[in-house]
Amino acid sequence: MRPTCILLFMCVTFLMWIPGCTARYEANWGSLDARPLPRWFDEAKFGIFVHWGVFSVPGFGQFSEWFWQRWHSEKQPELVEFMKKNYPPGFKYTDFAPEFRAEFFDPEIWADIFKASGARYVVFTSKHHEGFTNWPSAVSWNWNSMDVGPHRDLVGDLAAAVRKRSLHLGLYHSMYEWYNPLYLLDKASGFQSQKFVASKTLPELVDLVTTYKPDLIWSDGDWEAPDTYWNSTQFLAWLYNDSPVKDVVVTNDRWGKGCYCKHGGYYNCADRYTPGKLPDHKWEKCQSLDTRSWGYRRDMKLSEVMNLPSIVKDLVYVVAMGGNYLLNIGPMADGMIAPVFEERLRDLGAWLGINGEAIYATKPWRVQMENSTVWYTAKNNTVHAIILHWPSKQILQLTAPRMTGATNVTLMDYPDVLLKWEPLTPTAGLRIFMPAMPKSLGNAWCLKLEGVV
Ligand SMILES: *[C@@H]1O[C@H](CO)[C@@H](O)[C@H](O)[C@H]1NC(C)=O
Ligand SMILES: *[C@@H]1O[C@H](CO)[C@@H](O)[C@H](O)[C@H]1NC(C)=O
Ligand SMILES: *[C@@H]1O[C@H](CO)[C@@H](O)[C@H](O)[C@H]1NC(C)=O
Ligand SMILES: *[C@@H]1O[C@H](CO)[C@@H](O)[C@H](O)[C@H]1NC(C)=O
């Protein structure tokens, strides 16, 4: 056979397994859900989530990114009072947009901080539920960052800085827009018409993909309407078959009412998803550093910001359970990242600098946890035991690992020092004689166990 014939034969026979001749995906969940998740995502383990928009201007109250809806529709007393006290009568939410000036926004500085945190990807709000696009969308009227406010392509500028540092670029995108007249029209029809989807959602999604070539699309704001209204399966089939990012792009699971935890790429399920046992599908936990808000809040207090040990603990739990950790910050309207956020991220990066081997590109092990203080991850033939509690009298007992003929134990803080250990029972467990406690800002240490099963 001529090479082309052989290739064709192999394509037909092994369809999915031969790179370069993969099957085309069809616009139904059965086909789309069967797409293997591009490997970079599972290996990355840790990303930074960034919520930035017009909501960063009032920057006030719990879930500040929902300000417009909470004030205008829900009329929450706290927000009504805030507006009465601080703004003239008749001031509208849209009047905040010119105040979104981003005058100190330096994407290089942001990307430096993200890189230093040890993150491998960044997910940026291209558009939140308020509908303001952080890029010059051609179908946004003047409700975008080029025509109003920053007068900049925020998505494009950040994308370039993030890419320069070999971080993967993810774009958050809200399908619905609270007050878009076309959306409200479709909604009034019981989502029988698709005017908003045809003239806004889909053109903007395609524009984002073709212009910025994101490695990840973090879909949200889908829950009021079924995926058939959003034409999610048609969009994903295009994304996976024909888009410029078809081979690398990763998606989440928010593609219509009832979709999450069921369809799409990896699963986010609900915000701050915290499964109790090992899920059988790749997942991601998103978590905000400011425990009360995704968007920046000027009324944020130090006690409401996660401290480093609680971040590390969360990250370790998520990775041991096979997930990715997406840690959120909300920058200020002027483009500054609050120093407390920067400090947390840089400290986390320092912890990962020592212990990253137990995080990146690992797999869940046979056992995920013991005693609530030890979490396990595995890579090739190495098992990592991450301890969240330094043992008293320097003696650590691990019951789960089974030794083999040549078991080596090291602490990642001192990679060249083999630690003494003895069997706990003749068949399983180790009693490890620990060195003096190395300083760890994250209050977590990693042991590398070689030659255990
Ligand atoms: C959604 O997909 C259906 C089926 O392919 C198509 O008929 C319809 O025009 C699409 N709607 C939009 C808004 O693209
Ligand atoms: C460990 O496994 C990864 C993938 O699972 C592989 O790429 C890598 O080469 C392996 N490393 C060693 C030292 O075997
Ligand atoms: C785990 O708990 C068992 C039983 O309570 C104990 O023997 C062991 O020392 C504990 N291990 C750690 C690492 O705390
Ligand atoms: C344990 O360490 C010794 C000495 O460095 C080395 O020869 C041996 O290969 C190591 N065993 C494993 C399982 O890594």
C-alpha cells in the first residue's frame, strides 16, 4: 500500500487514536462528551481566576460582581443605602462605566504576579453578567472597554502578557446579560426566540475564539435557559472541529440549564464544588481569595481574606482528589491588584517552588487521605504524602503506603537527605523519623516516597 492508503486505512480503523485524523464531533452531548480532555489541563492543576469589570467601580458588598442586579432588581437595602449616600439621585449603573479607567493597569505586572504564584493558567472575565465586554466587541453597542472607560482591549493586552510567560489563557464568558433587551425579549418568549443568541452570544463567542485563541473557555450565566436555546452543542462542535484552538481548547460544564456536572469538558458543578470522594471525571474547584466576593470590594477586611495555610490546604485537597484549583482575585477598577492578594499569590508560589513536584502533573493515588492531615498524590512510581500537621516528637506514622525492597523517603525541603524510617507493621505503614521542622509559610510539608505501592 502507498503511505496515504495506509494512513487512510489506519484512520478508518483507529479513528480516535491517530493524531491528525480524529473524528469530527457532532452537535450532541453523546459525541461532545466523549472528547478526551487536552492533557495540559490536568497537568496544570492550578490557575488564577480574575473578575474585573464595571462592578469593580462601586466595588462594594458581598459578591460585588452582582452589584447591578442586587441593587436594581433585588433592591438590597445595603446597596440602596450605599447608592443614596454616595451618589447623586438618578445615578445609573451604566454611569459607573466611565469611572472604570484602569489607569494603573499594567498587564506585565499582573502576569508577573500570576507567574510567580505558580499558576499554569489564567482565566479572565471577558464579559460578566452585566454584559460589559472587556474587549472591543463589534456587537456590544458602546458597552465595552474600548468605547467607554479604559479605552483599551483589556482581553488582548492581558492575553499577550500571559502568553509571553507560557501561561495558558482562559476566558470566562457569561452567556446571559441581565438587562440586554434582546435577552429579555427571548426570555419573555419562554426562550422560543433566539434573537440574543444569534446577534450577541454566538458572534461574541466566535469572535473571542478567533481573535484571542483561548486555551480554555469558562462558560457561565447559562442556567436560565436550556442548552438548546444557547445552541451550545452547535458551538462546541465548531470549537472542537473547526476553530483555531480545536486541539488544545478545554471547556467547562456550564452550557445550559441542567448541564453542569453532566456535560461539557471538565466539571465545575456549583461554585466552590467540594466533592467528598474521588470523582470519576476531571473537575475544577473555583475559590475566591476574598471569601465574600469574586469582584473587588473596597469594604474587604483582612479577616475575610483566606490565609496561606487555608489556601494550601484547599489546593492540596483538590489535587489529591483529582481536581484543578482556580483561585480568584478581583483587581481594583484602577488596575491595581490589592497588595494582600499579591502577597498571598507570591507566598503560594514560594510554597509551590519547594513542593510543586507533589502537585503538578500528579494523579490521585490509591488512597487520597489519612487522618485528615495527610493527603496523597502520585506521579509515575513516586507517591507524595503532604502533611498539614507537623508530627509531635518528630515521628510521623503513615499507615497507607506499603513498602517494597527499596523504599526511600525524603522531605522536599531537603531533597538530598534520605530520612530514616522503619516499618509500622510487617506489611504496611512507615514510621518516619523527621528532621527539625523546616519553616513553611503554608503550614504544609511534602514527603516523597519512592519504592512504595
Ligand atoms: C441553532 O441551531 C439550530 C440547529 O442547527 C439552527 O437551526 C438555528 O438556526 C441555530 N440558532 C442560532 C441562533 O444559531
Ligand atoms: C512520568 O510520567 C509522565 C506522564 O505520566 C511522563 O511524561 C514522564 O516521562 C515520566 N517520568 C519518568 C521519570 O518516568
Ligand atoms: C493517624 O492515626 C493513627 C490512629 O489514630 C495514628 O496511629 C497515626 O499516628 C496517625 N498518623 C498521623 C500521620 O497523624
Ligand atoms: C534509594 O536511594 C538509593 C541511594 O540514593 C538509590 O540507589 C536507590 O535507587 C533509591 N531507590 C529508589 C526506589 O528510588
